[in-house]
Amino acid sequence: MTFMHRSLIAESPRFTPRPVPLRAYAIAGAGVLLFALTLVQLALRSDLWGWSVGLAYILYDTVLLAFTAWHIRGLGNAPAPAADATVARPTLGVIIAAHNEAGVLETTIAHLMAQEGPPEQILIADDGSTDATADMLARAYGLITPDMGQLSAPASGLPVLRWLRLPHGGKARALNAAIQCAETDLVLTVDADTLLDPGALTAMRAAFAAEPELVAATGVLVPICGPGAKGRFFEWFQRYEYVRNFLSRHAWMQVRSLLLVSGAFGAYRLSALLKVGGFDPGCLVEDYELIHRLHRHAADRGLDWRVRVVGGATARTDAPASFLGFLKQRRRWFGGYLQTQYWNRDMIGNARFGTLGTAHMPVKTLDTLQPVYGITAFAILIWLLATGRLFTAGAIVGVMLAKVVLDLSFHLWSLHLYRRWTGHGTGLSTRWALLASILEPFSFQLLRHAGAIWGWHAFLTGRETWGRQHRTAIGAGR
């Protein structure tokens, strides 16, 4: 058993469960009880209040919107933290976990080396590739195929690049193997389908140099999809969704409760990563689960560890461009989120974890039911229309439109903040934001909820699988 695996067992509640306080079950039970009570209203009343499940859904979402608005209101005004001149610039290594990514690896590496401050080390964690990866690495960089489980010599054409050849075992295992070969202060995980924008590595280095307590940070991702009408449709909606998600992460960061560092573009202090055991191969969302362990380790030992989102570090990532591909991605994301929430249920309402325990974990608990509320509310509306109860259905549509107006107002304001924060606004026009806000509750939002419901099924049946996402944009030359 390796040191990292021993650390994972000691730090993870999956292997070493903690006592779960009664209040954690009470918070989860409150969401279920409220759902039952709203359905009772449907049986008792024929007016707008019979649609209480929808009203609860809208009220909850509005409260979260207000929370985000309050905590992002000054976004972009403060300058980036200045690094201490007496502290040496941290060295940075990049790990690219790749399984059959021959078509995009060269492009991804080129974007890394084009950075103003390129990485001191690039490790290709080859997770049992059976495509032309070996031929590409030999042709483009002069790498000689290492034995299975071994690290190659540095590439003759690019000395910072090395190839770790591994049997197929999944992304988390590949990352963990590469972490143990890292020789830098910071480790950056980059998906093979993610292209860093200019200045991204400089922003990451600066963030860690300015804050010794910083142990993990996420860059800001922009989704890109393939050409054609379907690709443009999925890219359109996902662009605005990603903007909201990263602004929400910034809001939770402000109260020391950020829980998600995107594995597609996430940076970690190597020493902290080793202490908590790296990534958990048993979780579908290994990046999300890891941050819980970092927070837990800090709380257990009284450490002032911090997790941030770095607005100046941006990247483009290949996103699903088909209905089935999107649903499968969201099924895995939500199923893994439920896994992680269940394993860490002792943190729910637990003041020992600060605002993370008393605020964010309860919110994440209620979020597990949000798609159930949303799908149920929409189904009831369709049933009312189908049975001719037009007056009640009209009132419901009126409430939904009022929520659309509120969301749109927030969205247009937040787009301005996002552009100022990240320095990027391509593809985020006001006109298209208006149309997306109007259509989303009746289209893309339902698709997200459907994927989440599928994730619930996967979690409850134990049939979670990684699946295989098809390349949509980078392989097409984006």
C-alpha cells in the first residue's frame, strides 16, 4: 500500500466514516417533507397555491440568486493579490490524464508551451491508450515508449515533457500515479480537451505565490462545441450556464466555502495533495470529492487552508454537443455529487467546518432535490393545461415569467461583472442572453434536470459508470 493510498483511507469518510449528527438528517428530511407537503397542496387546492412545489422551487432559486448577487457585487474592482517579493515563484507542473486522446494532445501541449511562463514539467498520464497516442508522441516529440508503469526519459524535442505509461484504470488512478512523479511546487490538472488561454498559468502562479495558505484553485472554463446548428445550440446555452456557475463559485469562495475545483483546469499545492491522498478512484467526480477532503483535513488540524477561483486564469474546454452526450455527462456529474454528499454527510450543519458546514453543505443537501422539484413543477403545469385548467395554468405561467424577468436582470448585470473579472466576453452578447433567459426554463433547464434525475437513478442503483464523451470541438479544429 502506497503512502498516498494510506492517506486516502485515513482522510476519506468513505473509508473512515465519521459520526453523523442528527441535524444532518433533519436538514435532509426537511427537504423531503416539504416536497410531500407541496404535493398535498395539489390535492387540496385548485388555485395557484396548489402549485406549491413550483413556488418553493422558484423561491429557493431566488434566495440563492440573491446570495450570489450580494457576494459578487464588487467583482473585478479589487486588483489581483500581489506576490511577496521575498517568496520564490512556485514551480508548476502540468498533468494531462489521457485515454485515447491522440487527436488533441498535440494541440493541448502547444497551448501550454505558448504560455508566457510555460510549465517546468508536463506529464502525460497515459491511461492505457489503444489509439495512435504512442505514434504521435514519438513523431512529435521523440519520446521513446516506456515500459508499462514506467516514466519515459524527457522528450528530445521538448525536455519538460515526459510520458507515464499506465494500464487502463481510470482518470483518478492515472492522476495519482503522475502526482507521485511530480517534481514541482504546484500541480495543474488539465484535461486533454482543454486549451489554456494566454496568461492562464501566470495568473495561477501569481495566486499561489501571493497566498501561501492557498492549496487549490480553479480556473474559469468556457465551453466550446462542434460546428453545425446542434453544436451552436449546446454551446449557446452552456456558455451562459458556465458564467452563472463560476460566479456562484466566486460567491461561495467569499465565505470560505468553495467546494469545486474543476479537474479540467485545477491547480493544487503538491504538498497538500499528497497529505490528503490525492484523487479517489471510487468517485465519479474525483475533483469535487477531493476539495471536501482538503477542507476536512484543514478543519481537523486547525489549518488555514484556502480554496479559490482565479478569474484571470481562463481556458476553453470541449463540451457535449448532443442530447445524449449532455445527459450522460450530467448523469455522471450528479451521480458523483450524490456520492460525495452522502460520504460527507457528517459535515452537514456541522459548525466545526465553519460556513461550509453551517451554510454551504445544507444548501448542497437541498440541491439534491432541486431537479425533483423542478421536473415535478413542470409536469404539474402540463397536466393543468391538458385538463383544461387554464386559469390556474395562466397564473403559474405569470409567476414563471416574473422569475424570467428577475433572472434576466441578474444575468445582464452579472455578464458585465464577468467580463470585467475574467477579461473575456466573446460569445456573450446581450441579445442572445435575453433569448436564452426566456427559453431556458422551458428547454435547457429541463434537460439539466433530466440528467440529474438519471444521476439519482445511477446513485440509488449503484450503476454509475464513466462512459465515453465524444470530442465535439477541439478535434474539429476549434
